[in-house]
Amino acid sequence: MSTVTVTEFIEAPADDVWTLLVDLPARAGWLGTVGGVETLTTGRFGPGTAWREIRTRPDGGDQAEEFVVLEAEPPHRLLLSSPGIGVDYRITWTLRTVRRRGRGCTAVSVEHQAVPTAPYGRVLALLFGGLAARAVEGAIRRDLADLATAATRTDGAAAA
């Protein structure tokens, strides 16, 4: 199993960050690498909610990724599952209110775990583990930067 964790400090309240994070129809509007979102379930956002995102890969191609909510503790913790080929992913978003530079902000940590589910998944992890971890880290950093931009814009609009 490989794990990548990235933390970003966002100058917005945790409630605002959470609202953006779980607003599935709006995700394509603030996530730069997401071209579309299809909700696969109905009802309120929470455990069991599922959706598919069409993401742009670094090579310019498109890739569909499906996510299922395993746990949701607003506005503090979101645990997602995403099936892969030979590996399943667990993505944990943790939001904590902190003081930074004398101001309140939200520390958002994303932990991405890859769990091999087939023998070839373990072999691929050994062969490409470091490269894959760097790619995942880069993707998480881009998503967090997009989230910070959107949350800061939302927070500023609310204050105006």
C-alpha cells in the first residue's frame, strides 16, 4: 500500500470549504482538471453518494474516475473510495480550523492510499510506485490550489 498526503492552508472557514467540496454539480466549475461530473445516486450528500468525474490527464486525454462516499462528517472529514484496475483508492479529506498569520483559516489535508487488489497491482506498485506517488501528489496539489482559489473567492464574496 502506498500513501501520499498533502496539506494546504485555505483562507476561508471550514464550512465554506466543505460546501464547495461536496457540491457535486459545481465541481467542474472550480476544479481545473475536471471537465464534467455525473451524479450516480440521488438524495442528500453522505455515505453511499456516488459520482463520476471526467478528468484531463497530463497528456491531454480524458479519464473517467468514479467515487463513492464511505464517511462524511461535515465539515471535518470526508472518506472516499475509488476503484481502479488492480488497485483500489481511499481518499481522506480532513478539514481543521487553525490560526495562521494571526487569522483563522482551514488546514485541508488529503491522504491518498492505493491498496492493491490483485497480484499485478502489487507488481505495478513496485515498478511505478515512486512515479505514481509523484503524479498523485501533483494532482492533489492542483486540486487543493483550485479549492483554495474557489473558497477564497466565495469567502470574499460573502464578506462583501
